Amino acid sequence: MNSKTLGYILKRLGLAILTVWVVITVTFFVMHAVPGGPFTSEKAISAAAEAQLKAKYGLDKPLMTQYGTYLKDIVTKFDFGPSLKQRGRTVIVIIKDGMKTSAKLGIIAAFLALIVGVVLGSVAALRRNKAVDKIIMVITTAFVSMPSFIMGALLLLLFAVKLRLFPANGSTPAGLVLPIITLALYPMAYITRLTRSSMLDVLGQDYIRTAKAKGVSQKKIIFGHALKNSLIPVITYFGPMLAYIVTGSLVVEQVFAVPGIGRAFVSSITNRDYPMIMGTTIILASLIVIMNLVSDIMYKVVDPRITLE
Amino acid sequence: MKKMLSMLLVLAMAISMLAGCGKDEADGTSINVCLSSEPDTIDPALNSAVDGATMLAHLFAGLAKWSQDSKGNLAIVPDCAEALPEGVVGADGKVTYTYTLKKGLKWSDGKDLTAKDFEFAWKRAAGDELGADYGYMFEVVDGYPNNLNVKATSDNTLVVVLANSVAYWNELLAFPTYYPVREDVVADEAWATEAKTYVCNGAYTITKWDHNSVIELTKNKNYVNADEVTMGKINFYLSDDANNMLSNFKNGEWLLIDDVPTNEIATLKKDYPTEFVVAGQIGTYYVCWNINEEILPAGSNLKGEAAEAARAEIRAAIGLLYDRNYIVEEIGQAGQVPASSFVAMGMTNPDGTQFYKTAGNNAGFDGYYDVSTGALKSNFDKAVEVLKKYYNWDGSKFTNFPTLTYLYNTSEGHKAIGEYLQSAMATVGITMNLENQEWNTFLNTRKDGQYSIARNGWLADYNDPICFLDMWTTESGNNDVQFGKDGHKNLKMYNLDLTSLGYSTKVVNGTWAETFDVLISTIKGCTDNNKRFEMMHIAEDMLMSTGCIVPLYYYTDLYMVDDSVKGFFSNPLGYKYFMYTTIEK
């Protein structure tokens, strides 16, 4: 790795930290500006009890002080504080718990999308305008245009309720199959289309024609030359795909009752569980920022023509 | 192409085999149910939710518990206590109860359970330091909140002193807030969040807790009445998505689900006639007005008390425009009952009759007005007659009624009701806009009185009408109407005469605080149950006379339970009991 690349990475890392800090700050103040609070409930508690709770969690202090304490605790102790709703549990523990499932869901979905997408895309390109190509294109168009909550509901109805092949809740490993498929379908379809067009583009290049003319076998052309080069756009899609999977999991986890971080995030907002809102936001934001960075760096690795600055 | 198809087939088979592995083997000694999502807490002192209470009823044993006899009647019976004796009334009106605990009580970790654990738990739950939602459940005990008069006089004797006699005391003993906890266990603030630190004394213990996924309860051998428990394992699945619950019920995974999608109710009623259950629930869905909201026409010369008297009459009249039968039959569709009083159906008088049937003027109907379909026309005419006194009537509608805004929390059901109310008022020319807010924001707005008219609802915490009445005192945190606050604070227009009941209280033209607040504290201090109920009727009369509370219907509890489940029951507060169930296919 030369110093130029290293400098670029450091610069991007700095930017990433700045981005996360902006997210923290905006979320913190917007969250406190929204009416309602963590101790608001239909059956109101006494004013004395509420005051004691607020004092206990430091919510009686001025907002700027709370903000300062919060940042300090994160930076110096990596302490995200206690959950105000699930009393006795810390935000870190809840996030770790949810992350276990969500990460499994996301990583498998990403790989599934990548592998199936690249294979289908290549097949479609090599069989251009044949029946297989047309079928693949019709199906992927459908998947790209269907929102995940509809896709999820359809899969649930067909495979869980009618055929009873899978459980309808994500509490067991088997229950994760349908949510993974739901989550993977959109990026898979997108990658298929991306691979197909980029593969067609590469197959039309002069160096492929030269290789063909020199009598290089079809297999070697595809795997040795065409595939690697046609994957560049797919890699650029890696970042947005991860963002999609992270945000998509909010919906999918709800539909399939998967105990992931997406559900924790949504419920923390309705509960005004301030430390939980902050914790999940920071984790999700960091994830997206880091993955975009990784995808940019990989971009460079697969295509030496690209310079990073 | 053929090859691809066969590959797909193999893949599908492999996946479906995987699916088989995850399933629990249903051998009849375990039951899968789903009430709601992960409970906020299952610390008995901190819980205030119905789903949490159901879990706690399986995990803990208080002095008393709910039980169902062979005829299906519910009763409160002793659990940890040997018996539930009558209290002894002292000269000062305070009532002393002495309980003897059963022999051999143990915690789930094998340690002995003593009366001291009850004393500790009650003081902890009631005190301000914990700030529990349901701390006020101990309000009836002498010394509430911070010096609770309860004492363990020996290892198996508990003495508690109530400020006065309380009709529903035994029921409170079965309430989760009254369950025992052990001091060294709860010293760890996170004790009630993991299976391994959770120590309890009831029919079950927690053997597995996958957060946001499932809580597994296994029969507790140390439970004092363990031989009565028939169900070996209960899996509480954690989801709050009604559509997902229904999918799991339909495919046979979950045998009871506590929620169903509103738009499916009609179909489910038809397709699952024996499994779709509509149970009674003590609660009222109502509309509340902000008492300080000006609704008189611009230029009205009414001031002060006279203006408020007029507004009360107007609000009550508008309440007559609504067709409650339409709301329950066309919108609710879940067996709700049109309401003619605020204190809900299910609350009973000392003689066992329904409280709402003896409320109001009872001129040929129950409650405060006639909600039958036959009375629609006369109610409408009556309302128009009253409104004509204050607003201009052009022969078909009122032309100078100020525009109102109806506030509700975002939900399809509440919206549909809002739209109906809007259309009912439009028939007489009153314009009402609809505004919805997200739940937590909504609660805040309503509590602060930043609204003119809003959706509201109240579910009973225990079986006594006072829990519908004491929420309307001036300083109550649930006083959404804003009685006795701001402009209403200084209006001297309410009367209270308790002399016929043997009290010296007689107020003519007093403020809300001088009348209603005094009445509620008199009720709370009253030891004569008949007088107490008479005063509670007076309190409801006062509330209804303001026109600020417009009951629409009494709630019902909807759930689905598989036909194979036998021995299941639920109580009027909506707690569900699985410990005595068996599965018969």
C-alpha cells in the first residue's frame, strides 16, 4: 500500500468520524425536542416519582450538560448508558443481543444476493436474448420493483401459512430463512441486472475479441478476464446494498418478528428511550459509513486504473 | 433447464428439512403463546402492563391468587397465605389484617421464603424511590407511600394496617405489585432481565430468555401448590405485530394470540367461530373535552360560571349526536357495548348489580342517556333544541359554531371513529377537523391540555369504580380534561351535600377542588361500603354533568385460542392463565 492510499484512507476515516458525530448531535437534540418522554404513560406516575426517576437518569440537568456527559461517556468509556424502558438492562447489552441476530440476517442475505446475483447476471449475459435471459430479466424486474414489506407478507402467506414449510416467526434458525430471502431479493435482482449489463459491456471489449481470436477457451475468457472486470460496478453497489439491508431489516424484522436491532430501534423511538435511540442510531450510522468506506477501498483493489484522492 | 429445476427441488427439500429441526416437539406438556412484544419489565413492582402481569401471575405467588372453579366461576383464593381472614377494625377506623403463611414456602433457588420478603417487597414497590407506575396500588395501606404500615412479626406472620376498610383488598393481594421479592435478589438492578438471575416463587421459573424472541417458563418444583399445575412448559413468544401473530396461529405454531389485525376481525369471527374469543374487559372508550376550551360563539356575552354552565350543556348535547351502535357494529366490530356511563360495565355494586345500571337518572334506560337505536331521533332533536339556545340555526344547520379539532393517536381504528364523529357533527353544521399524533406525543399533548377535544380510553386496574373516579381530581396526573386548572380553577359553581350520609360536608357553589376533590377523599376514607358506593355514584354524576366526558363504548378483550387448549381462563383485568391447561388433540 503506498502512502497516497494510506493518506486517502486516513482522510476518509476522519470524515467518517465527523459524519457520525454530526449524526449523534442532530439525533440528540431532535430527540429531546420531540414532545413526550420516557416516563410518559397512559397511567401517569406521581410527580414526586417522576422527579426521582429523572434525577436518577440525569434527565433533570440542562440539555447541554446531558449532551456533554453523553459524548464523554461514549468516547472515554464506550458507555451508552442504561435503557430507560427495559429497566436494569444497558443499551450495549440490548444492542449486542439484537446485533447477533441482525448480523446473521444481514451477512447471509448479502452473500446470498451477491452469489446468486452474479451467477444469474452472468448466465443472462452469456445467453443474451435467449429464453433464460428473458425469464431472469422478468423476474428480477418484479423483485426490484416490489417493496420488502409486500414481498415479506407474500412469502409469509405462501411458505408459512399455506404450505407450512417454515415457521412464521424468526425466533428459531429455520424462522430466519424467509426473512433472509425477503431481504436478499431486492439486492440480488439489482446485482443480476448490474452484472448482466456490465458483462455484456466487457464481452464487447477489444481485449476479449483478441483473446477469442487467439483461441483462448470460452471458460478461460469468462472466468479469467470477463468476470473480474464486470464485477467492478457490483463492488460499487456494495455500500448502497448494505445501507439497504440495514434499513430494510427494520421492516423485515417487524414482519417476521425477528429479534433484531431493527425492531429495537423502532420501539426505542415510540418509547422515547433516549439512550436506546442514541445507541442504535450510532451503531447503524457507523455501519453504513464504514461499509461505504470499505466498498470504496475495494473498488481500488479490483481496478488499478482508479486512483484514490 | 431440467437440471436447474431439479437443483431447485433439492434446495427446497434441504431447506424444508432445516425447517423441521427448529420446531418444538408438541407432546402436550408445553404450550406456545404470544401476548405482546418483549415486556418492558417483569419485575413485579415495576410492571404496569397486562401482558407483563400475565407472565408474573405464572412466575410469582402472592398471598392470594385468581382461580377458576369447575363451573367456570372466578374467585380469589389463598396462595401463599393459609387463609384470607377478615380485617379487624380499630377505634380509629384503621383495619388490621394478620396473615399466616403456609409452611415450607420456598424461592425457586431453594431458599426459604418468609413474611419478611413480603414486607420488603411491599415497601419497595410503594416507595417514591422506585418510582413504580403502580406504586399507588398501595395507597390504601396506612403510611403510603414511604412509611408503609406492614410488618413481619415472625417468619410466617405478616401484619398490615389499612387506612380504612377496602372492599377490594383481597383482589389487591392477588395483584402483581403485591408479590414478594427477595432483598438480596433485587439488589442487582438487572435481576429481572435474564433467566439466570431471576428468582421467583410461583408456578414456573424462567429457564430460557431470548430477548425479543421467546421466554420459556418451566414448572417450578418449589412452588407451594405445584401439584395443581398441569402444564409443564409455557413459551411466551414476543411479537407485537398482529399480522405475524395471526400467521403463527394459522399455521399451528402458537395456540393463543392476544391480538388480531382489526381488518381481519369480521373474517376471523366467521372462519373461527369457537377459537375467536370476545371476552369482557373493564374499560371505557370515550371522547374528552378540554374544559377550558372556548366553544361559545364569538360575541357571546356569557362570562365566568354562566359561560361554563352553558358550555357544559353544549358539550352534553353534542354527546347526544353520536350513534354508538353504529360505532360498535360498523367500526369496532369486536362485540363492544355502547356506553352510557363512564364507569365501565363489569364494575359491580356491593349487592352484585352492575354499577352502570344504577348510574344516572335511569328514566327507562341504564346510565346517563339512552343509547338504543330507537332513541336516536329523540336524542338528536334534544341536542338541536339545546344548541339552538346558543347558536344561530338556519333551519338545517348551525352557522356560528366555532371550528373544532379532534385529536387522536395514529391508528386506523381511532381514525375511523374520528371520521364518524366528524360526519355526525357535520349534519348540524359543526365543522370538526381531525388531527393525529404519534402515541407518546399524543399522551403529552392531552395531558398538558393542548387540545380542544380528544380521543381517550381507560382500563380498570382493579375491580372498584374508584379507579375511574379518582383520576379526575385536580392534581391527578390523568386529569386530561383539566378540571380545576387554569380558567376552571376559580369557577364556583359545584354543589356537594353529604349530610344525608352522615357527614357534615355541605358545599354550595364551590370550586372543583372544594367539591369533587373533597368527595373523592371522603370516599377513600369511608368504611361503610354502601355509603361509599352511593358517594361514587354522586362523583360520577358530577363528572357527567360537566359534559366533558363522552363515553362511546365499553371495551372488550379479543384473542384467539386453539380448540385443543383445555382449562384456560382469563380474569376481568385481562390476565390469562395457562398453568392449569392441557392440550387435547
